[in-house]
Amino acid sequence: MAAFPTTSVVAVVVVADVACPSCSQIARELPDLLRVPVTVRSCHDPRLTTQYPTLPATVPACRRPRSAPSARTGRCAGGPA
């Protein structure tokens, strides 16, 4: 059986669209579920890529103005441009 390397997570940064109710709810609940510090940041924050330069390009690219979740899917409309 192969051994997996052990990794210690010391903190988590959650990037969420605060205009999306589902995303916001998950982001609010994560700090209560994890034992490490959780920082929640908006994907609309213009300083996001400066402060977290190792974020995948798809994270800041997902930000789009959203008004409400889709009635059909319950998920926010939009995605990568």
C-alpha cells in the first residue's frame, strides 16, 4: 500500500461571490466546520490577486455581476467569462 505524504493545513482562504446566497452561506459556515483559521474574501475584491498571487486564474475570472440564483437550478448565473 502506497504511503501518502502528510500535509498540514494551517489556514484556509475561501473566495466566494457575496452576491450569491448559496456561496455566501457556505462561506459563512466554513469557519465553524474547520479547525484552522478561515479567511473569507469576495471574488469582486480588486486586491484579491495581489494579496493571493497563487490563486488559479479561474478564481478571479469567475466574478460577474449577479442578482439572484437561477430559479431553475438554484445556483447563481454566470461563471468564467
